[in-house]
Amino acid sequence: MERGLVRNIAIIAHVDHGKTTLVDQLFRQSGMFRDNQVVEERLMDSIDIERERGITIASKNGSFIYCNHYVNIVDTPGHADFGGQVERVLKMVDGALLLVDAVEGPMPQTYFVLKKALALHLPIIVVVNKIDKPAARCDWVVNEVFDLFVKLDAPDHILDFPIIYTSARDGYATHDHHVREGTMIPLFEMIIDSIPPPAGNPAGPFQMLVSSLSYSQFLGRLAIGKITSGKLRIDQEVVISRAGSVPLPAGIKKIYKFRGAEMVETDEANMGDIVAVAGMDNITIGETLTDPLNPIPLDGIEVDPPTVSMNFVPNDSPFYGKEGRFVTSRHLRERLFRETLSDVALIVEELGGVQGYKVSGRGELHLSILIEKMRREGYEFHVTRPQVIWKESRGKRLERFEELTFDVD
């Protein structure tokens, strides 16, 4: 597909502002499904815990086609504890939809995700969602969003951001928030008109920054990222490059593009495409796949440091082995370090002098989700209570803090 017909976007917002529901509507109204096809709600929330809790935990890739334009879309978590999932995917896109609730307005995570997007100079489309609510106050929300852009020192050309009003639940978008009907066509057209096509050199040496990892029981580790230069074919020889390290040779065994929420195999991919590739068991997030004759790595992915930690230690109680299949320190170590491959915000360190591991994350929910995932997989272990991570600066001991917002009826 021609580069000018490709758009790569991320959907960013505070938790529960309607990102995943909006993605569902974009998929449906782009004609991706048959009229009689049964489609699950919150299609992109594919993890059991996400469906049970009603929140997005991990960033997901998908795509749809509208008027011959191929739109890659990345659905991101809205909870602050999973901010690392947002940070790692923003380098994969060329613009972002910033969703804001038509009643609540900008919230703490809105500030965080917008700051990260502006740091990468991404063009922003502001989507005021849930305008169907009786208490919607769209004009106030737009003013608050503008003040947030100013607070974050957004450049003038980004301050002139396009605005659209939507009800993802009811499936319409409009330029006038007093209109409460229609389709998503205005949003489709705004994405095509306001988000630029990928920038890069289609004829240059191959480069792709790995922004995400997936796993196939048949192919092993899958590296996901955007091709920023050149093109990629099956059986092509590449190297894994990282600043300060010796490039490692690798081969491309499979290439997948995204169709809806699924991956479809293809023979080649071009500059600007977001793809998943197989053939490398030792690849990690932040590394670059490059041409062997030009092994220049791209800038890596920087994430904010963790805020709380817990100790994970093997179960040594009299009821050892009663509720889990994986109970040894070796099992625990292998699982925790495997989690760090896909979660760049998680840090695992060995405890000195005793068996166990110090696991640091972005919040109690971040670590509790990891604990629940491991429990369901059959791991049995002890954990200590969370401890705040202190920071020393200019001879003073600093403690992290967070802002809370209370809704009072």
C-alpha cells in the first residue's frame, strides 16, 4: 500500500473515558465485519482479567480500512499504573486521539499521556466523548483541555488542535455537540485529514524499533514495531542492534500485519507499516532490527521509574504445593523475568542473602494484576506488603505522591 494511504494512531485517555468502546465503533463502521456477524463487546480487551475488571491493562494493536486508507490503531490503558504500556507504544504511531469525558474533563492520567505525546511532537485530535450524558458540558471541557495544552507548553501549531464530539456507546461523531445522531464518518475523515502519513525513507536501509512483544506457542517470541526505513521480506537477514552492544544476527521467518484485532501473515512490509515478526528468541523491547550493512540503532524507549515495590518469595509454609504447580525459586525467577520482557515499567531484582525477588512497579494495581496473572497460571509464592520507593535528591529524602479526585453525589 502507498505510504500516503497509511495512518498510524494511538488512542490515549484517562481510565473509563471510552477508548476501547470507541475502537469497537471504528471497527464496526469501517465495514470490517459482516452485517450478520456476531462481534464481542470491547473487542480489544482480549485478556480475561481485562474483561472481568472492565479496564484495559495492556496496549493492543489493530487496524481498519476506510476509503482505501489503511489505519493502524493502538488501544492503550487509561490507568496510571499501566502508564508504561502507553510510553512504549507512542513511538510506533504518527498521531494520537486524546479522549476526554464530556462531564469529567481532563483527569490526572490525561495530563500524563498528553505530556508523553507532546514530548514526541505527535499531532493530537481532541475527542470529547460521552456527549450523550445529560450532564455533558462540552464547552467547559474544551477550555480545560486547551488550558492543559498550554500548561504543558505545547507549540503553537499543536495548540490549534482539531476537536470532534462523539458518543462511542451510541456510535456517532459530530462537529457540533448539540447534534446527537449520525455515524463515525466525521471522525474517520478527521483522522485521514489531520494525522500525517508515516515519515521515513522507503528506499533506505531497513530499520524497525521494537515497541511491543507477543508470543506464539508455534513461533515463539514476536517483535512488534513500525518500520521507519526500507522494507522487510520473509527470510531477510537482519541484525538486532542496541546502543553500546554488539549487533546480533537474526532472520525473519514470518511477517504479520494487523487486520482488525487479528494478525494476518504477509510476504513483505514497507516503510510505515506496523508489523509483528517472528524468528528471534532473544529480542527485547527497545532494540532495533536493522540492515546488517547499516546496523544503526534507533533511540530506545524511556519510561518513568517505578513507585512501589514488593518482595516475591517462594512459599515455605506447611501447605507448600497445595494450590500451585510452580513453587520453586527457579520457577518464580523465570516467570518474573519473562514478564519484564513485555512490561518495560516492571523491574525485578534478586534479594541479597535470601531467596526471593524485589519487584518494583508503577502502583499497587500494577503489581496486584501481576500477582493475579501468576496465581491463575499455577504459581504459588508469598508476597510482602507494598513499600514506597524513596528518592534521594540534593541531600533530601523524597517520597512520591499522587493526586486523587473524588466524585461526590
